[in-house]
Amino acid sequence: MELKIDGLSKTYANGVIALNDVSLTIPHGMYGLLGPNGAGKSTLMRTIATLQEADSGSMRLGEIDVLKQKDEVRKRLGYLPQEFGVYPRISAQDMLDHLALLKGIGGSRARKELVESMLKRCNLYDFRKKALTSFSGGMRQRFGIAQALIGNPQLLIVDEPTAGLDPGERNRFYNLLAEVGEQVIVILSTHIVEDVTDLCTKMAIIHEGRVLYEGKPDDAVAQLKDRVWQRSIAKADLTSYEQRYRVISNRLVGGRPHLHVLGPQPPEDGFTPSIPDLEDVFFTRIRGWS
Amino acid sequence: MFPHIAWFEIRYWLRSWMLWIFTLIVATMIFGAASSDHIQVGGALSNTYRNAPYVIENYYAIIGLLTLLMVTAFVNSAAARDFSHNTYQIIFTTPLRRRDFLLGRFFGATLVSVIPMLGVSIGILLARYMPWVEPERWERIIWSAHLKGILVFALPNAFFMAAILFTIAVLARNEIVSFIGALLLLTGYGVSAALLSDIEREHIAALLDPFAIRTFALATKYWTVAEKNSNSMGLSGLMLWNRLLWIGVGVLFLIFAYYRFSFAERRQKARKTQELSQPAAASVVLPTVTASASSLEMYLSSVKIHLVGIFKGTVFIVVLLAGLLNCVPGMAISAREGYGNSTLPVTYWLLQTIAGSLYLFLIGLITYYAGVLIWKDRDAHMDEITDSLPAPEWISYAARFTALGVMVMLVQFLALASALIIQTSYGYHRYQLGLYLNQLFVLDLSLFFFLGVLAFFIHALSPNKYVGYFVYVAFLIVNLFIWKPLNVASDLVQFGSTPDVTYSDMFGNAPYITAWYWFTLYWTLFCGLLAIATVMFWPRGRQGRWAERWRIARLRFSTPWPALALLCLVSFAATGGWIFYNTEVLNRLIGPKDQLALRADYEKNYKQFDRLPQPHVRSDKYWVDIFPRTRNMTMRVQEELYNPYPQPLTEIHYTTDLLYDTDIQIPGATLVKNDTRLFYRIYHFTPPLQPGESRTAIFTVKSKNRGFEDSVSNVEITQDGTFFNNTVAPMIGYDTGRELDDPNDRRKYGVGEQELMRPLERNCTDDCRDNYLRAHSDWVDLETVISTSPDQIAIAPGSLVREWQENGRRYFDYKLDHPALRFFSFMSAGYEVQREEWNGVKLEVYYDKDHPWNVQRMMNSLKKSLEYYTQNYGPYYHKEARIIEFPRVATFAQAFAGTMPYSESIGFIANLNHPDDIDMVYYVVAHEMGHQWWAHQVVGADMQGATLLSESLAQYSALMVMEKEYGRDTMRKFLKYEMDNYLRSRGRERHKEEPLLTVESQQGYVHYRKASVVLYYLKEMIGEEAVNRALRKVIKQYAYNAPPYPTSHALVDALREETPPQLQYLIKDLFEDITLFSNRTLDATAVKRPDGKYDVTINVETHKYKADAKGNETEVPMDDWIDIGAFAKPEKGRKYGKTLYRDRVHIANSKSTYTFTTAELPDEAGVDPFLLLIDRVPDDNTKKVTLTSASAASTNQVRGK
């Protein structure tokens, strides 16, 4: 089963174009949606999750028309939003049980066992009776994935899941995600390039509502072979370099700007070749080069 | 630093729209109240100027209470702004001092709080210049009144409120807690008002009133119109103490706040759960689940989650507590019947109390939680998770609605439990659980159901929570108030509106309930449509423009919704049609404005015939058939008319009852005018009716009860409890009772001032041909044949001649034993009867089987009254005296010839178990029996002073019966209430106050209240025997006489003849003038004598005044006989101590001293201790006695100078 998106467009009431003729083919496995803040990733995620309408275009999940058969989609969906809160004065176990019930999981004893197992798997079992509002950021995120995973969804949407988590928490989170079955479509949206590099078999880059690239990460990186150059420079020279060359990125290393520049050959003396990575791909595409 | 902070605070608010909106609200309210009569703030204005100082200060006092929530908003912000806006981390780490911060914010907030109150002055000053006001109701601007209003009320009230609220806000740092504090303050105020409403506790109540509303009311209680127009209340006496007390309380709160406040963060509870370092997530195998959840399971789980969320919330608990706090004391105190008595805690009274005191809070809870439930997911930012779940919208809706419903029912249940506990604690066991359940969970719950559906609908469609709340509240307010100005009376249009249902122990709610069921069905179907719409438009995911929402709704609107919606719609239309047919086609539904217009038109067209000579009635014969089950009645009347005038009469006019179909047949008379809109007919005699000639008229009167009505127009005939007068039959001539009596209505509909009674004449003949009670008839004979259903008893005036059954109906034949005033009542119900006999007179009390408690008391009063009256006035000519209970659609007792109907809701349920309670049942029965002589034997002519002969003498008669039964000493409490009532009512007189001799029939406060005090005083002075001799004389001379009827001069002359020469001044003082005293005891001391007795010395100051019609008083020299006396300390649990000394002295100076001896130490002593004289301030007549040593007292031993 795959999710096929065709020419999806949405403009908000204030004139902002969130999605501009977006077409994607998302097979099962981990699919990364990469893009800066405000690119339209969340709009796309919400539309797939049946929470938002599109102005034009279509989406099919296998045989199901996502835009018109929302209930069918919801039965197969697991959604972890970018930001979510929790009801006050309710425990993790009770909330998860309630959500599981609303997802259609019947049989109270079986459901109870399922909930407990899920909490164990997410390392929340010891805190299952505590109020959700008392959870730390990482714990809350784990709860979020627990509710998204419960009920064996066939379409899992995770929107910016690791923002605000420390490295240890990020690892724990990805381990959970990795347990998801092979036949599940997982769409992971993020602006953290490493997440895509580490996890995803296919990706798309979105910027200002448009798809700039869709394909395998490796293929994108391969396109930049032998075209990326690096050099450390003085802070005062930064402006002049940016004016003269195609500066892909500029990062401080040991307090001095360290540039990646795009070009068929080294732009000048002092530049050494740099092995291209997905970050280079990202910035290159964003700027519309190559 | 402190002035800077205060000034910063003030500037902050001056720039805020909230401050100016509040000011605008206050100014508009007062503007409206001052410039028109539609809006009232703190009661209607009487005859004072609209900008009188009294009025201005009264507004300032009341506005304090109304602006409490505004002050809360200002103070909250000032105290907690840094926490709610999260700037405290910056502000509190500067070198700011605690004192400067607290005081600066506080004073800033307090001064700002005063600004909206100034809206009172703005409103009044502006109102004056409006083109629609009447210039003669406004006087020149008295600036000192405005200043005093600000100084005495606005500033101290703002200070006090701000101090308490500031303290709460600055220590709790939570807005909700502050608003709840304000709510508790308001509730506490209301509760204390109820607890301290007894007149005995007035002064404490006035002192303990932080807004000084009661203080102001007490201080100005007896101010006349003249005083209200010129005097303003300053800071003196009780008012000063009150202000000082509450400013002191405010200061204490501030000191507390200062010491407890600290800039540091409050100790946080360990909020974050500790996370231990985790081993990697072990591969946990998830069990497989096959069963799928049913809709029912999803629904129930959701209901549980929402309920828990509501019940654990602070707002619910606090508002519920506030509501119960308001409701429970109200129920415990139960109904006040007046004179400080209470009624038994019958179930319908408690239910009414619950509705009046708890439902506002309950509606508040519904309003608040409807919003909370709809916005819950979005507020918690959980909406993206919950909205993407596969649960359908209708389950979400149903679960939330159920949670709201369960909350409401829980509150109802708590109210029910409280009511039952209260009833049990009073030893009252007639719980009537069925009535509770019906009222709380069916009749009232339906309204809450409608409100809930509407709230959900509005919130589901609103873009945000606040718009939702605003629209909902605005809708409710408009829905409540807009229909009367639009002249719409139908409940079909006002959302959720159903006919009023009154409960009576006699008829249950039978007359009203059919209509109620239909209207409830109507609105339920409408709400069904609203609910379906709500589900279709249920917010899910991100809401786009309306076009998008509409599209989604259309997609959702698939089976089964279209079928359901169609069913609801069709049923709704059908029900509406059926209701319309019943309420507006079968019956008439007249808008409120139209009703008033009809009355005005009647007066405009027919007042001209008011004093036209008409034939008089000589005898009546009635055949009445009552059909309780269908609430219908038919009546046939045979009336003998004759011409009592020396000239022939050419016309006879009739006013017919608008609730009945009337047919009139008069031989020799032709109908020349038949006004079917205003119910007036004119017949022409051909040939004219000669002096002394008589004709017999035949009337047929039929009630028109068909189908059901929106509001029951004829409450006189019910399924069990029928009570109507002979006025349902055509009445001769013009009926002044139909005129509009509210002066504002009269002005609006152009009928001018209401005519007062004719001036008193001494030797009148032609002007006294009619009595004031019933024109166009004198003493008539009556026979009635009345039938009803076999399980009821029907009663008409007179002795029961025969009773029989025929055609499944029960018949009674009654005949009057003696001609009487043409004032007859007809009644029927399923009565129990208690019968006794006194001297050949049959005494009967007809009552509902559930109200036996006071029946014996009534019987006793009947006996004792008859005993006293026949002994002292003259014979009683009827062979029976009946008290008959009627349903609580009206609340009075009345006297007809030998018959006294008495309402279910007074007397029968009076709670008289405290020895100091005035036995109102006894009293009212004695009063009505008194009327058997005073009105039904001797009745005044139709001019001023008429009521002196009837009402005043009935009052006096009842007082005497009470005194004989309960003793002279118990008269104290009763007379105190009567005097208080008289003095208070004087200040509300719209025209001019008349002395007793020329009293107007509207001036109840004179002919009931003042008369009680005055006649009792006269009896004390000239003796009971002398008064009764005079009364006997009046009876002998005028009882049952043909016209001309006697005037008040008859009584006053008779009394004058029985008054000794040195007391002749009393007749003028009491009857011809308006006389007031101001007596006070300056001090009272006692010295113990060697023989164990006590010498008591009192210094008194006495003044006497005569008042003119507007209340301007002039002092006159004292030359009166007044009592002095002393009382012992009251025994435990009693209010009044026994009398230790009583004597009558002659006082001719303003200052005097008296000494007397008592057997034991008195508790209080003074002048006029029994309150026989009308006194501006009755409370200072006696003073507490202080024990002094012998030497100090001996120098004061001077007898009256």
C-alpha cells in the first residue's frame, strides 16, 4: 500500500500559500519530509491526518480517497502532532486506555493488557498512574508515540518529533520508531537533517509550499559529488565571500566561520574538497541552485 | 517610588478600554433609571425629585454592590499582573521595595475603581437634559449630594472591596481564586441580608453591611418626601460607625497582605516527575486484540472522562458551594409571612426558594461548562490527537452533553437532599417526594436541557471561546427582555420558554400542565434540530472559512441524519401548528401592551358614565353549574332591579367579564350599544323605568375554557379549587377596578391622573346614595342553587337548605339568612370540613386534607371573635360563619357575608410555635370576622374616610380579640410592626397623605397600619368600654340601613361623645390631623433600696409635631397624657420581659424626669414603652437601666415638673 499525493494545494485566508501543487509518492517504510520552518510540512501532515481541507488536488491511501473518506483513514491512522497538550487531572494509563477505546479497540481486559504493554514498551509503565501534566518533555513525547502506535496503524505520521529533546531522549524515541513494522507507511517531518539521514529510505524536500526534491537521500547526495568545497575564514571576510561565491552553509568552528561553497571547481586557493552530505543537499535545494 | 507606582497603575487603566466600558455601563444604567421608569436601580422612585439627594446617595450605595466584579477585575490585574503575564522574574528582581509595590498598586487600583462609580453622577447629570424627561420632576443640582455620595459611599466601598480582593489576589496569585473570592463576598452579603431581615436586628444588620446599603436604608427609613428632596446623609451616627468599621477591616486585610507577601516564588510542589536513567526499551511483545469497541463503550468512557474533569475543577466546587450557601439558609429561614413569622417548610415553598436562589448559579455553571466542554481539546492542545481518532462526532457530542446533564442533576440532587434535611429538622414530614422529583427533574430540568443544547450549538459554531460565551450570554439576555417591548406574549417565539406552572396542594398542577407538555415537546424538537446541526458542524481539525465548513457538514449529513432531521422538523412544525391553534385560535392571546391599552380605552370611553344614576339590585337568584374536570362553569342569574331615584331612569349600563360569554335579557329594554372589544353594553328602557318600578333581568354566563392556553387566563375555575365572585355576572355601570393604577402606565396610555375619592361631606344625602364597596345595590336577598362533581363540595353564601344528587352531579341550595351587601363568592373543591357550633351559629372550616395544622386555631378565633363582637357590638344575623380554603393563585383573605375565603399559602401553612410569634392566623380570622359588622352591617358612603368605618374598625376589633386571648403585653411586637410599616410607607406616598377622617381607599398604610396604632391608643386612653359604647351606637344607628350611607363623621362623632373633656384634644390629633411624636429616654438609672426594691429614674425628652400632606412638620406644644414604664429582663428564649411598672403621666414640657419604684431590677425603662404613640424613632423610647449607688440617685429624686 502506498500514499499517493497529487497536485495538493492550499492557500490560507490571509493569502499565505501553504501548499503549492504538491505531488508525492510515499511507499511503506520511513519517509522523511525535510524543510525549514514555515515550509508547509505541518499543513501537509495535517491534511493527510484528515484535520485540514485542501483547496485542490487529491490523495489516495491505497484505494481510499483520503480527502473524501476521512473515517476510513482515521481507522488506519496513528498521528503524533508537532505540539500537543494533555487533559489536566488524568493519569497516563487512563488517558491511553480512553484513546485506545476511541480508536475502536474493544474488550476492556484485552485493552488493559495492550495499554500496559505499550506503556512498558515506551518506558512509561512506572509512571502510568501519574498525572500527564507532570511528565517531562521527553516523557510526554513518548506518551505521544504510544498513543500513535496503539492499535497497529498502517499510516503513521510523526510531525517534528524530536524538537526539544536531549540526545538521549532522541535516541530512545528513534528506537521506538524502529520497532514499527515494515509494512507501515511512516512519514517523518523534521527540519533536523540528521534525522532523515539516519532513518529514512526515501525523502522529499519542501520549501515555501513546493516540493524541491523527492527521492532517495543517497541519490540526492550523489548529485553533489565533487562539487562541494570547504574553507575556514575570518569573520570580517564573511560578507565578501557570500557576495562572490555560492555559499551553501556557514558554521562556526572554533569561533571562526567555516564555509561550504558550491562550484564545479574550488572557487579559490585555500578551499579543500568536502564530502557532500544531506545538509548540503538541503541548503542547495532551498536556495534553488543545482 | 510609591506615588510613581500608583500613578503608573492609574495611567495603565486610563488607557484601557475596560475602565471606560465599565464607566459607560454604570452611567447608562443610572441614566436609564433616572430618566425613565422602565429601568429601576434599587427600587422604584416615589414622589421625590428624580435627582433628589436621597436618590443620588441611594444610587451610590447600590452601585457599590454592582461594581464588585469590576473592582475585582482592576484589583486582580494590579495584584497579579506580573504573574499572569510572566514578568515577575524581571520586575521582582529589581530593588523595588515591598511596601512601595503593594501600596502603590493598591492605591492605584482603588482610585481607578472609584471612576466607574462616578458614572452615577454622570448618568444623573446627563439625564436631566434629555428631551423626554418632565422638568417638574427635577430640582436644581445639589452638588453636596454628589460629593457626599462619593465620600460616604464610593470611596469607602472601593477601599474596602479593593482591600479584601487585593489581599486575596496578591497572596493567591491566581485570577480564578480572586473572582471566586468576589463571588463569595456577594453571596455572603445576600445571606446576611436574609438572616438579619427581622426588624429586631435592624441595627446590627446596618452596622454589618459593608456597602452601607442597609445602613442608609435604616437611617432614612422614616424620611418623608420633603426630607428626601433636600437632606443628604453625611458621615454621622450609625453611618459613621459603619464606615469606620469597614475601613478598619480593610486596613487589617492590607496589613495581613503586607506581612505575608514576598517577592520570592511560592514553593512549587515537586511538579516534574523524576526520570531515572533508562535501560534501552526492551522489546516488549504487544498482545493482539481482536474485539472492536462498541459505540456505547466509547460513549461511556468519554462521559466518565468529562465528568471527572468537571468535578475535579475548582470552579465547579466553588460555584456549587456559593450556590448552596445562597440557597440553604434561604430554605432554612423559609417564607416570611410578615410580622417576623414564618410558614411551615412546605415542599412547594422550598422548591420556589431553590429556583430563586440556586438556579442562577446553576445556569452560570451550565454556561461556563458548556464552553469548557466544547473547547476542552483545543484548550489543552490535545485536539490534533483526538480529532484524528476514528470516533464519530455524534459520540463526542453526546458524551459531553451527557456530562453536562449529569452535572446539573447532581446539583439538583444536592438541593433536594438539603431540602429534605431542612424539612426533617423542622419536624415536618410531609415530604412529597413525587413533587420534588417532578419539579426538579422534569419541569426545571427541561429548561436546563434547552440551555445546554443552545450553548453547545453556539460554541460549536464560534471561532473562539470568548465569542462563544459572549454570543450565548447576549442571546440569553435578549431572549429574556426583548419580547415585552415587542408586545409578544407567545411562548412559541421566546427560546426555551414554556408556560408557568403553579403548584397547589389543591389542584396539583392540573390547570397548567397540558400546555406545558405541548410547549416542552415543541422546544425539545427544536433542540433536536439544533443538536443535529451541532453534530454536522462539529469542530474537527483546523476550521477554514464558512464555505469549507458548510461543505464538510454536507458530507456528514448522510444516513441516518437526514431522516432524523426530517422527522424532527415535521414534528416540530406539526406541534407548533397545534399549539398555535389552541393558544391563538381557540383562545385569545393578547400581548402585554395590548392588555394595558384595552384598559385605558375602557376608561377613556366609559369613565363619563361613572356617577350616572342606575337602577339598583334588590335580589338575586343564581343557578351555578361547575364542571371542575373541564374547568368550565355555566351560570343563570335572575336579578330583580328597581329604580331607587325620585326621577325616571332611561338607561341601564352593564360591564361584563371578559373571560366569560354573557347573555343579557331585560324585559322592556333594548340594546343600543354593544362594545364587544371593551365589554360594555348600554340598554334603553322603553318606556323609562319609573321611580320604585322594578324589572327582572335574566343573565346567562358561560366560561370559555377550550383546548389549552399559553398562560392560563382564568385561574378562578380549576380541577380542584374553584373560587369566583358574582362579578363574573354582568355588573351595572362603570367599573373603576378596570382602570390602570400604575401612574407610569396611565401617563403612557394617556388617561391622566387617577381620580381620588370624593371629598368628605358632613350631611350628605344624594352623594351618599352609594356605598364604596358595591355601587348600584344596597342590601339584597340571595338564593343559590349550585352544582359540582360528586367528589367536591360547593359553597355559596347563606344557610344550606338542601343537598341532593342528580344526573351524576351533586347539588346544593343555599339561602342568605339576612339581606347583605352584594358581594358574593362561589367555591367548590374536594374539602375536608371541621364543624363546631357557638350559640346556634354553625362554624365551619373547609380545608384541603393536607393542611390540617391551623384549622383548630381558626376555629378558636371564630369562636372568640363571635363572643367578643356579639357581646360588644351587636347581634350576628347569619346562621353560619365559614372559613374556606382556596388555591394559592392569590394570597389574601377576604370577608363576604358569613363567608371568609382564605388562601392556601397563608394562614393554613403558618408556622406558629414560638411563643413570641404573633398569631397571624388568629388575627386574620378575627379581622375578617370583624368585617361582618364593619362593612357587612355598617358600610361607608362612597367618599373619603369610608375605609375608616370598615378596615380600621376591623383592625381594632381583631386587636381586641388578640388582647383578650394573649394579654396586653404581647401587643408590643405587633404595634411595633404596624408603626414601622406606616412610617416607611409614608415616604412612598405619591399624592398626599390624608388623616384618618378623610383617608383615601388606596392609602392602606393609613387605614390599616396607622389605624391599628391610633385606635388602640384611644382605647388605652378612654377605655375599652367607652370605645365599644361608641361602636354600639354606630351599629344601632346605621346597620343595614337604606341609603344615605354613613360617613367617617359618624364614627368620629360617636367617639367624641364618649371622650372626657380633658382628652378631647385626642379626637383632633388622631383623626383630623397627622400627628407625630419624637419621644426619647435620655437615661434610665436605678438605685437599690434598703427594702430590696428599686427606685427607677428616667430623664425623657418629648416633642410633638403636626404634619402637612407632603410631610413637612411643624412642632406644636406638648399637652398630652403619655405612659411611662419599666420591663424586666426577658426570660431565656423570649424577646420581651414582663411589665414591672406602668403609669400614665401628663407631659407639658419637652424635658421631664420621673421616678417610680419596682419590685425587681428592671432591664429597660422609658417613656411610651408600649409604643402607643406614633413616633419618628420608636427604638429610643426605652433605654437600658444602669444601676447606680444611692448617693448619686438621691440628688435626682424629683417628680415630674
